[in-house]
Amino acid sequence: MTTTTRDKMIAGAADLMSRRGVNATSMRDVVRHTATPRGSISHHFPDGKRQLIAEAVTFAGKQVSIPLEKAMNDRGVIGGLKAFIASWRRQLEATGFEAGCPVLAVAVDRYVGEASDRDDEAAQQHLLDLADGVFADWRQIMRAALLREGLTAERSERLATLVVASIEGTVAMCRASRSADPLDHVQQELEMVLTAALSQATR
């Protein structure tokens, strides 16, 4: 599939956000990072930085949700969990533990717009809503997989939240420690918790 200038800028913004956070990612940085024409900003993103960041959040969400759903469908809960964690480990190690989750960056970094932005407060709420939607999508994929393997809706919801929250927090810990050890530890515990829950459900 052909990658357009717009697509390159969105992917580049997501990458920079994963490394620097939202407010340290400027439109100028994205242009430089993606080697795209500066005039592309106003052409592809007439609402400026707020629009680009929003598009990057949606993009980052799909970069996780699409392979996650496939892994859960093809491998089941435990196999899907292993694939989910492996993908984060690959990203961390490939970037020297520099890149984390751009969606988490939006959730924890208060948005400060550029000079042309009119309402930072509205932009902040919109970005938080988008991040919340991405996390909800990941939880729903996990929840559906747990339901298919016999857990109740209530338990599936709780465990799906545990998995997503644990991995998101652990990715941040790995960046701080420059090590995948926290991810390995969390994976072991999550596998034990999920295996026990699935075993109990089949009795």
C-alpha cells in the first residue's frame, strides 16, 4: 500500500510522541522527522497540531488493536497475551528503550497547543477522549477473548482492565530502567492469573 505524505506525518507524530511526549512534539519536529514538506502541515492538517496529534492517537491505537485482535482470535487468550507483550518488547528493544506508548503519553501529558490553537482546554478533552477510546478498544478485544473461553462478562472486564493497565505501566517502567525485566515479570504473573481463571471457568 502506498504511503502518502499525510500517512508519513501521522506515523511520524506517533513515533515522536512515544519518545518525547505530546508537548515536546512540535509540527516542525514532525516535518523534520518525516522529511516531508513544511507546506504539508496546513494542507493535510488545517486544524494544526491538535488535528495531527488526534490522528496520531487513532493511528497508534490501530497499530496495537489490529494485531492484538488477530492474535487473540488465532492463538487464544494466553497465546494472544504472549504476542501482545512480545510486540511491546520488540518496540522497546528496537528503540533502545526510548519509545513507549504514544496513547499513554496523551493520557498523562497535558496538551499545550501552538500559537494558532484557539482552545487548549477543548483540545485536551478531545485527546483524552480519544485515548480513553483506544484503551477501551484494547480492553474490549481482551474481554471478548476471555468471554470466548468461558469467563463471565464481569470477570472478563476486570481481567481485561488488569492486562492493559499492567502492560501500559510496565512499558513505562522498562523505559525508566532500560530493561525488559519488568515486562518479563509482569508477563509471568499475568499468565498465571489468566491460566487460573480460565481453568476455573472450565470446571
